[in-house]
Amino acid sequence: MSTLTHKNGIGATIWDYLTTVDHKKIAILYLIAGGFFFLVGGLEALFIRIQLAIPNNDFVSAGLYNELLTMHGTTMIFLAAMPLLFALMNAVVPIQIGARDVAFPFVNALGFWLFLFGGIFLNLSWFLGGAPDAGWTSYASLSLESPGHGIDFYVLGLQIAGIGTLIGGINFLVTIINMRAPGMTYMRMPLFTWSTFVASALILFAFPAFTVGLALMMFDRLFGTGFFRPDLGGNTIIWEHLFWIFGHPEVYILILPAFGVFSDIFSTFSRKRLFGYSSMVFATVLIGFLGFMVWAHHMFTTGLGPIANAIFAVATMAIGVPTGIKIFNWLFTMWGGSIRFTTPMLYAVAFIPSFVIGGVTGVMLAVAAADYQYHDSYFVVAHFHYVIVGGVVYALLGGTHYWWPKMFGRMLNETLGKITFWLFLIGFHLTFFIQHFLGLMGMPRRIFTFLPGQGLEFGNFISSVGAMFMGVATIVLIINVIKTSINGPIAEADAWGDGRTLEWAVSSPAPEYNFKQTPLVRGLDALWVEKMEGKKGLTPAEPLGDIHMPNASILPFTMSLGLFIAAFGFMYRLEESWALPVILIGMGITLGSMFLRSVIDDHGYHIHKEELLDDEDKGGKA
């Protein structure tokens, strides 16, 4: 935190975060915003489960239920899971590769503000005439007929947020390719960095398909074109293809960084090098590659024909092979290790059986003939949540506990962390395990109530009780965060004592410039190599000198704000006289900010060698 902040208090801190381009502060912004949307999506899920707790319930109406269902899925995938993973990536990846920042700090900030304004725009639909109601996949046949502006909020909000995610992914690709410290070869990168690298490549190729789909839907909804309207010569199935060409790689965009989180956690708390490192890397790349070849398994029942179904079924099953390699390698990493069951390690261990259940049911759904029976039943809901919650959310909770001291300089309370873990674990399995059986008994997805006497009462009641457990677990986590932020124990540089990778070599929280001197990486698990030789710090790759840093800027905020304002004008352009001026004002703010960025000579500033030595003398940040 800068000296200015200490002098001027809260106002300066807010300005600091509005203008920051420091990857560590952007990580905190992603964590706060993603955490907020996680709570919103969780509340929507609780309302869904309260509605389905008993037969013939009228807690919410059918229309509101559709809105809750749509917003729960959309919020959790786009506004909670992705940003929270971006929070961990921003906090950790540049330090893991020995870099001082990401390749494009300005673009990094722009990515965050675009996501945030897109997410706010989407959620304003609750207060401005109704939320989207066509499911998180927003299939064209439903979304084009949806009255009101709900789907317009979906289309425009996700366009804005999606651009933010896309440029964030490009930024990480360039950072990892170009900014690794000397000696940090590709085959020495930690698994979390590798998984971020592959996930970023997936973002680069997957998100454009979704962006195109959203643009075409925007034209159909706002300008009367016929891309997806059969009566005008369009085809609704085209939307399904565009959505799932993005939507299936998206699952891997989420789960691969989760795999990376667990790889680092298993290695640290087993006090062992990750078993089969090179096979883990190749499995990660192969999962990313195959992830683009399976999208039509979401469309087995649309009538693509037996040949297409067979090809996509085989490709889907093939993904089980590299995933299986990873599972066995994690087990072998623990085998013979000196295991410490910290809160992050508990999440990692619980992840394996939870995710395997999701994987096994995925192979069942990959059988095209069987999928005709499973499709659109609660069996699919159970499978999907075992993968996303049992994989991604466990990783977010485990990774947040693991890297919290590196982000904030304080340790979270282990007792409260373990209470959160057990409540969440029990609640998760209570909620979703029984949904497999509800699906096999014939309960369809997306119904807002059911009749008594169908045999569905007990399963739905148990499922709703489990959701309450997860809600309580989240409250305990919030208490833990608040309590330890006030008086939690101060974290050491190597907060867990067994750190193996470079982020544990710098102080907690990391200094603005990450490393005084760029480190020389001398092997896999770079910090562990130095520890084994009895060294206190890292081997420097350069002499101590001035460090060049980027300037803070308000322009990423104003660029995103302009698009946010313009989106309202686009949405109401056929109905309101004020819409055109609003479009012009919004686009003027965005384009004006872009013009300013291009003409300002922004060469950054230097932290001088003398200041670094002063820091060292004060026992400050290394």
C-alpha cells in the first residue's frame, strides 16, 4: 500500500484500487467482485432449492423460477468461477514465473473493469423489468421469444464481460511466453502456471465463438435480423453449435486451473515433488486439445445423426484418459509423502473422489444411446455439479486458503477453515448425490414444482437440506475472513513452511515489484532447490538496479464505464427518445479514453536502487 494511502485514508485507498494496474491489487479486486457474485449465485441456488423442497410449493412463481435458474447458472459460471480463478492467477502466476508484473498491466486492469461492469449490467436486470429466463445456455428458440428485456441484459452484459475475459486470457499467454525468469523453462513451470497457460489458450479460441453467437442474437433481438429465426430462413441449432463450441471448452477453462491449484497443494503438503511431472504437463495440454472436439455431446438429441453422435461420443470418452493420468499422479504424489492435513489439503483430498464421481457419470452421458434417456433429467444436473462444484469450487476454496497469506499477509484460521470444509463437503454430497437417482426416476431439469406421490419428495427434501449446509459453510468462511483480517496471525514469506515454488520466496504480501532482483531458476520447484542447498533466498540473475514500473491509470475504468452506459442506449433504442444520446455519450467516453491512452506519453516510473536498499535496511520486503 502506498504512502499516499496511509496519509489520506479510505478515499486514497479507493482511488488506489480504481486506478491500479498492479496484478496483485487486481487479484484482490477479482476476489472481492467474484466473491460477491458467488454469494449472489448461491442465494439464487438456495431459492431454487427452497422452491423444490416440497411438492406443489409456491415459494416463487414459475416465471421467477426460470429467472432464478437462468441467473444462477450464468452468474456462477461467468461472474463467480471465472473471476475467482482470475484472482488466483493474477495473485500467483507472475510471481511463480519470476516476473515483476504481467505483460500488459493496463490491459489487465481493463479486463477486470469490463468483467465487473458487464456483471453489474446483467444483474441490474432484476431491478429493470425482469432477469433473463431462457436458461444459462439461452437457447435461441426460447430466448428470441422471451418478452421484456431480460435476454437483452444477458446478451449485452456477457458481451462486455466476455471481452474482459478474452483480453485477460491473451495477457496471461503473453506473460507466460515472454516474461519467465532466466532458467524458468517450460518444463520447470509449476503446474498452476501450466494450467493457466493452457486455459488462456482455450479462452483465446473458445470465447470468439460465444462472442459471435451473442452478436448474432443481439442483431436478432434488437434489429430484427433472422440468424436464428426459422420463419426468416435462420436456424436455432446454429446457436447451440456456437454456444457449445465455447461452452464445452469453458468447462476445461474452469477445471484446468483447478487441477493446477490441486497439483501445487498436493506437492506442498505431501512434502514431495509432484509425481510424473512431465506426464501431468502433457495430460493438461491433451485435455485442452481434446476439449474442442467434444462440444456436440451436449446435442446428442438434436438429430445430428448416428455418425456425428458416434464420433463425439468416442472423443468424449477419450478425455477420460489424460484426466485419469492426473488422478493417479496425485495419488502417487501423496503415496509415501509426509502429509499435513491443512485446510487446503483437505479440499485437495476430498476433490479426488468427488471429481471421479463427476467423471464416471460423464462417461455414462458420453454414450449417445444412453444419453437419450439421461438428457434433460436431474442426472445431468448432478453430473455437472459434481464436476463444477466438486472440482472448481473445491479448488477455489482450497486455493484461496492456500494463497490467502500471500495475498493479504495474514493466515486464515485453520479451525474455522476446517469447519467450513466439513460443512461444505457434507452439504455438497447431500445436495447432489441424490440428484443422480432423482434423474434416473424421471425428474426433468428446469421444472419449478412437482406433484406428490411421484416418489420425488424425499430426494428433493434431502437435496434442499444439503444446500442449507453449503450456505452455512459460506457464512463460516465469511466470519473467518472478517476475524482474521482484523487480528489474524501475520504470515511469513513461506507461510506454510513447505513452499516449493517462487511465490513463497517473496514477503507476504508480495512487494509492489515482486522481486528486487530477477531470480535465476535452477530446477523444477525453484525455491525447494535453494532450500535443499541451505540457502536463505533465491539466486539472483542480475545485479541490483533500478526497477521500471507502470503508472496507475483511471482509463481502464472509464473505458469500461462508457460501454456500460452505451449498453443501456442500445437496449432501449427502439422505445425511448433518450437512447441515442446515451449511446453517443457512452461510446464517446470509451473512444475518448482510448484516444487519451494513445496520445499520453506514459513511460512509467522507476523505483531506484537506493529505495530498495532502504527497504532492506528496515527489514522490509525482499
